[in-house]
Amino acid sequence: MQLTQQSTGSRASFSRRTAASIKAQAVASPVPASAPSALKTDVAKIAVLGASGYTGAEVVRLCALHPNIKVTVLTGDKQAGKNFSDVFPHLIAATNVPKLVKIDDVNFGDVDAAFCCLPHATTQEIIKKLPSDLKVVDLSADFRLRDPAVYAQWYGHEHAAVELQKEAVYGLTEVYREQVKAARLLANPGCYPTCSQLPLYPLLKSKMILPEDILIDAKSGVSGAGRSAKESNLYCEIAEGINSYAVGSHRHMPEIEQGLSEAAGSPVAVSFTPHLINMSRGMQCTMYVKLTPGVTADDLRTHLASTYEGEPFVRVLAPGVVPHTRHVRGSNYCLMNVFPDRLPGRAIVISVIDNLVKGASGQGLQNLNLMMGWHETTALSQLAMFP
């Protein structure tokens, strides 16, 4: 495998070209969506590993809009040798991307940063062989859980890159923005954890809701299950219906609990059930929470609105307006709102995202923008598609 350690080539050159400019143009976050792109004359070479899956394709789609990115490597072992538009015809206009190659044939010494869209476990083995100064945004689950023992418990095998796990920064952008800016290895959050943590994290941190009896009813489009052929994802298996899966055992549960426990300052256990919905993309989390005595549902909404005021990609809707997945389709936005429960002392929090954008590739690019010193919103300001 040519996972070469030639790290003094293009990355060093890129760093010399941009270091002064990055320092001079450091952007205070959050950045307005209308902000112009930084460093327009400097272009980074980007590799997309596992580009033949849905998240890989979404990375390429978004990078095609980015003035500071040139995708120079696309890997997909089973599709090696093919034009990218042969695998994803909807990206036929992306004529400036290379053919797919096997990951063994990549010279990483000529790459500035990489998106890793490979399956869990595979990712660990690949990333630990990459040059140690290569910036990596990992979209798998391999580096999200900080405790290797918890990873082994939920994924059924020991972590193969424990030293790298210590280095990884968890990339829920709106919560860990400053850590993301300094990251070399970025663990991009899962879709369900993103959708649920964005509203729950600030509410727990402010002690406005109680850490017990949090119920998360989550629903996702079928693209969340990946692109590989599975009987359970066939049209006749999912059309005209809804079904729960991984009941009580979904691997995003410890990731959610990790973040919420940090916010609360004490262990938090949630009741979480995901459902598969007959749509290609989109995600909704409906969360049932206990209010701290003296706090109302209106107080929760006011606090979320204050927390996310000025954030480029999070919107708290007007009182009484219900978030819809179709209003974030194709965008990097998260819409949320809070409603009073008919049960005294409880509230209902609803959050929606596009699972492939804010739940994966879009948030990954948002994080890479910060890691590279670019404006956070670059190539991500497109609005949702409707209908």
C-alpha cells in the first residue's frame, strides 16, 4: 500500500502559501452566510476516500462549489478505473475530478487534506497509515467515542488506532468550534447525534432540563443506511411503510450519551429508537424532556434562540412552527423548535436536518473550512430544495 509519508511536498508548500493569509484573515465564528470566501488564490488538494458511497458523492458535490478546493484523489476499490460520473451520473458536470482509483495506489504526499468516507473498522487501519501531518475529516464512527473500551463494547472489536483516538477532535461544529479549528484529525459526528445534540446540549448545559428520562424518537431517510445492497433496503421492503431498527442497540446511542453527559456534567442515559422512513434523505428527532422546576417550554425555546443567534446553519423557528424535513433537504441547515407537552413538567423538542449534509458531508466540509482557516460557510450557503 503506497500510504507514503512524503509530507513535506504540497502540504508544506500549501502551508507556506497560506499561513500568513490565514493568520491575517482569521474569522470570528460564527460567520455570516453572505461572507465572501477567504484565500481565493490558494487551492488545497483534497482526497475523498470511499467516494463511491452516498457521503463520498455528497462531499464531491459540495467541494465542486468550493473556490479553495481541488479534488485530486477519489478512491473506490470496487469502482476503480471508472469516471466518477459513471458511478454518479447526477455529477456529470463535475468534469474536473479524477477517475476512481484503489486506495493502495494513492500517493498521499501530494494531498493537503482528506475526507474519509470508509466503513468503520476499515477507517482505523487506513488512517493510522496516513502521513501524520495530513488533515483528515473522518465521516465514519471510528474516532467519535473517546473511550476505546466503549468503542469495543458497541462495535464488537478492539480499537486498532488508540493513539490516534486520543488526538481526534469531535466535530459537532457549533459546540466544539475552537477545538475544530486546531484539529488535525476530526471525528465527524453521526447524523442522529447531530440532530439530537444540537438542541439538547445547550438545554442540559444550562440545567433547564433534567438529565433523566430523555426520550429520543428518531426517523431517517433510507440513504442513512448506506449504498451497499441490502435486502432490508429494497423498494418493496421500505415503500409505503415505516419500521424501527436496532431497537435498544443502535451504535449512535453511546455517542449521544457521551455528548449529553459532558453537557450535563454527570452521566446521562437516553432512551433512543431510530426508524426508517420511505424517503431518500432527511432526518427528524422528536425529543421528550423533563423541565427543571420553574422552567417552561417557552424558556427552552428562548434559550435555544439565544444560544444559536448568529449561527450560520442553526435556526430556531417562530413559536408554534413545526420543523419539516423537506425544509432542509439538500442544505446544511438544522431547524428546531420547542413545544409544551400536555403532561405537566415536560416539553417536546423537534429538530430536523438533511442526514447526508448537516448529518454527514456538509458538517464535514464545515469542519474542514475551520481546520484550513477558510470561512466556515464556504460552499455551504445553498438553501434547501423544495418541493
